[in-house]
Amino acid sequence: MQLISGFTKSLRSGYRNSVLLVLAAAFVALATPPAQSQSLFSPAIRVNQDIVTWYELQQRQQFLDLLGIPGSSETEVRNALIDDRLRKQAMRDAGIQATPEDVQSGIDEFASRGNLSTDEFLRLLNEEGVSTETVRDFVADQLSWRDYVATRFLSQARPSEDEINRALGQGGGGGLQVLLSEIIIPVTPQTLAQAEALADEIALLPDQESFSAAATQYSAAATRENGGRLEWLSITNLPPALQPVILGLKNGEITDPLALPNAVALFQMRGIRETAGSAPRYSEIDYAIYSLPGGRNTDTLAKATKLKEEVDTCDDLYGLAKGQSPDILDRITAKPSEIPRDVALELAKLDPNEVSTALTRNNGQTLMFLMLCNRTRDLGEETTRVDVANALTQQRLQALADSLLEQLRAEAVIIEQ
């Protein structure tokens, strides 16, 4: 499988665009340039007393051209810029402004994501026609909005002890579920360097659409047919070491590449919610692995499909394994923290007696017919209360901020050219 060439071409492969991907989420906008008779600094949009100039629209167009990001209509872009102005007005009225030190730290962080110094980063942008002031203004606005939302809504967003208990699945109250997308990149000793380089690029992708496209092209998981999108999962079903990593993500954010046996994995957060039903924790997971020689060739996959139709429970596998090599079937009961990460991730997607055939062993020569037998409940807390409280707070802050923005837009006087 060709790991890099097609994907990097779609992103205009090369050192420069790998760095510019970092800013993609920030500048997803499309603008029609003004007629020659209009000044670049004349109003393109009026939002109450503020304006958006044609110059600002043109700057964003340059970013789109560099990054090759499709799919943003002019209407969507103008709406995004209107929202920018509404946020600025709210922050100005509240007297909230990021300090120069915080702004500089934010720019430094952007640069570090591309493994560049700040001077190199800004020089690269300047060479592409994007001014340093544009970057500074954007970083300042993002930091100021974060502070504004926290100042205005934090007291409302903090969960109570009972709400944390429900999110942890204690007391029968409820649970916390996450909506993720995944990319599982297969690895062999020969493709390890390429796979790691590809995973590093994917970790910088700007939005759900580009992550989904990468999943369709590169993921070995069955979810590739759906752009890598998983259904809602209880946080308690995920491997314990992964739970705080996932809870630390905001919507649209992507994990760093995670090393698995024979693969590299990345996950993107698409949503988080509290549920009314209980979400118990588990002390032990009972599962079975039936090994099929041949890896993912057509005959072996067909045999695995037939096996799915023949077995209803893990106990049925003993009959299939009778008379064969003893190592063809493994029935394992282990603590969640003791299960190999790739196996644990597949088990997290399964209900009891469901099967996954996404994994291989022996450098891809053996297909793993993985079946979840049972989960044993536990009252312990692998995920800390702090992790859950922070995740709930961020979820609610985002919802309150979105609601405020809708209200500001409804009350605003907006005139578009």
C-alpha cells in the first residue's frame, strides 16, 4: 500500500504545507475579491459598527489556495467572518484582551507544531503573502474569546459532584459517551518510517472532513467505509490509559499518533455527551482470539465471515478448535489495563458475543478472529474525577458560547456588499 504519496499530493506535499496545515482550522474561509474600482480596505461586510474588509477576505483566500481546502461556500465563509466580529464586540464591551505575552506564547505554540522557530514560522507565512499582524490578531482573538467565555460562563459550566458521579456511571445515574473517528495505519518493519510520517501529517489535519478523507484512503479498520466514524462509545469501554487522552480533546482535535502492535492509530473527537443510563466500569474483560492463517487475503476473510455466521458465543469456538493446534484458540480474562492496546480498542466497539476481524498478527500473516465474551463490572475509578469534570466543563462552555453567538447574531445589524 502506498502510504504517503497520494495523501501528501492532496495537501500539496512538502515542508511548507505541512507547517501551514496547523493554521487550516483557523482560516477556513472563502472570499470573492473586490472589483478593481474598490479599495482592498473598503468594507465587504458591516457588522454593527465594525467592518470586514476585502483585504481580510483576500488574506483568507490565500490560505485556502495554499492549503488546498475545498468545500467552503462564500456564504459559509462570510458567516464565519461575521461571527469573528460579533465575538470581538462582546470581548471589547467586557474589557477583555489577551496580554502581549500570552499572544506571543500562542504564536510560539503554532510554530512549534511545525517544528519551527517563531521567526522561521512568521517568515514562511510572510513569503506566502500573509502578514505577521494577521497571525497576531487571530491568536489574540482566540485567546481573548477563551478568557471571555470562561469569565462569563465558568460558574454555570462546572458540574456538581452528583453530575460527575453520573458521568462515571456510579449510583446508577448515567454515563459519559464519546463520539470518535479513527484511523488505523498498518505497519510493517519496511513501512514503519513512512507510516509514522503519514501519521504525523494526519495529526495536523484541520477538520473532520479531511480526517474522514484520510481514513477512507489509509485506515485498515472497517470504519474506513464510513470515513473512520465510530458510533457513540462509553468512555469506560476504552482502554484505561486512553481515557484521559480522549477526555482531554476538544471537538475536532486529534490525538498524537498512538503506537499499536503492527499499526499506528489516531483518533479525532466529534462529540461528548452525558447519558441517562448507567455506564459501569469493568475490572476484567473476557475475550477469545481464534487465529486464521493467511492474514487478510480473500479466502481467509471469507472464512472469517462464515465463522461469524456459525458461532453465537465464545464457547462455540471450542468446538471449532477441537482437533487443531492448541495455539489456534486463546481464551483470555484480563484487567483492562493488561490487554494489548489494539485489542482493547477493538473490544471497546463490541457488545458481548460480537466479533472483530480488523487485526492481524505475525506481520500480517495471521488474521485475528476476536470475540468479546463478557465484561465484569468494577466499582473502581480508572478515569479520575478531575478528567471527567474537565471534560464536562469544556462541553458545557462550548454549548454556552455557541448559544451566545446565536443570540448576538440575532440582535446584530449586518450589511453585506
